[in-house]
Amino acid sequence: MGVRQPWPVARSLQRQRELGALFGGVPNGVLGDALEIGGGDGFVASLVAKYCRSFITTDPFRPRLATASPGCGVRRLVCDATTLPFRDGSFDLIFSSSVLEHIRDRGPVFAEMARCLRPGGIMIHIMPSRTWKLFQLLFYYPHLFMGALDILVDKVATKPKARALPGSVCAAEATNRWSDQRVWGRSLRTIVRWSVPRVHGEFAGHWSEWLGFGARSWASEFQSASFNVQRVLLLPLYSGYGFGLHRLRSMGERFGLSSHNAFILTKCGEKPDVLDCFENAPAPALSLSSTPSSASPSPSSGS
């Protein structure tokens, strides 16, 4: 028993909202052969695979893939994004969700993705926004407080043991499974250890990370890697800690706030017809005509 929605469940619902908004206008199977970078335990892959002819999800950490949810026609493979074990031009879609910010040297990864992308293929990368970074810091201490409250509630609550019927399969478990459902948030020792918020990705500090998470900053980095940024789309808003705040979330979305932005990329000079499938996707996060060519972000750009 807890005083808020369990984080694995909240995160699963958030991903469902994000991917539903992004792929809502895409017919099943139209995206061809797909590769996911940093797929973790396969939950996101299970939601995206239906839009593709085939789907391979990869992760460098074997235990995450070992606990992946089975089925959904997804092939799992342990490999590093800097040395993808595929032939040139193997995929029509290369996809990642909240992964690239955890890679310090992204140049070799971009080169490998360009090599493996077919002519006329697209890449979709979901990246955290400056709004997400602001919420990470703003809600960090309320998150710790609620975590401590959860522990106190657990101490006094009785938990009836669930009995599984022989041969039954729990659909909720199959669709809300995350390999990192550890109990790290359930001990006071860990709460003390995490008393100061840490930098989320591979950035020098919170300020540089906030600058780097701007939509224009990400777009500039992709352009510097010789990709054309075809769309930059706003995705749904959420706190990142499992706080509901549904009315505030809806209000923020009306004002154009998003926790993540989706970048749809192609190789230079290409504009495949499949881009039309995203015409009804969420509102653009920035005007591409005003995207700077340099990699230096503007403090007021992006969300």
C-alpha cells in the first residue's frame, strides 16, 4: 500500500500516452523493419512493434533484456550502440526513447545509426525536454518525502498475499513490466543517499543539462551529425515521479509544455512518404525554419 501510484505503473501509463500520441496516425506494419536502441526490458518495444514489419530491440546490459516481456514479435539482442552487428542499410526505422542523453560520446552512435538506416528510412528519438529537467528538480524533494511516507504506510498496512490461478496469465503484469522495479525507493538508507538530486544524463551539471535538453539544442546536435530534422513534436506532460496532478498536467499541455519531444529524422536530402503518417501527431515543439545550424543552445529555446 502506498500514498501514490506505484512508479512502474505510472511510468507504463506515461509511455502509453506518449507513444499513443506519437504513433496514433500510423497504420500497423507501415514502418517496415525497425531497430530500437537501448530498449531495456522491452516494454516500449511491445507498444511500437505493431507499427513495424519486424522489430529488434537492443540493450548493452544483458539482465535487462533477460527479464523482457515475451511475445509481441520482438527479437531481443545484447549489443552496444557504437558497434551495431547489422549490415549497412538494414532498417527502415531506428528508434530510441530517453536513451541518447545517457551516451557521453554520441558521434559513433550517430555514425552507426546512419550506416544501418536504409535510403528513405527514418529515425525517431524521444528526448527529455527542459520542462522535464525543471520538474526533476522541482519535484525531487516532494518525491523523497512521499517515499518516506510510503515506507511508514507500509509499516502499518497489512498486505494480503495474491494467489495466482494455475495456468493463468496476468495481462497487467505483461504490459506493465519493468526490469528495474527494485526496492531502492523503499528504504530510508537509500533516501538519505539520494538526498541531493543527481544529474540525469551524461552532462557536467544540472545547468548544462538544462541547456542541453532544449529542443533546439537536440535539433542542432542531430543536424551536426548530418541528419535532417523533419519534425520536432511535443509529447504529453508528466511530473516524472508518479504524481498525478491531472488538472495541472492538462493546463500545462494547453500552454505547450511537454516532458519529452520526439525528433523525426532522415538522412540529408531525403523526405520519404512515411512522414505523412505523422501529420496528425502532436503540435510541433519548434519552428524548423528557425532552428540554428550551430550546436550552441539558446537559454530561451526549446521546452
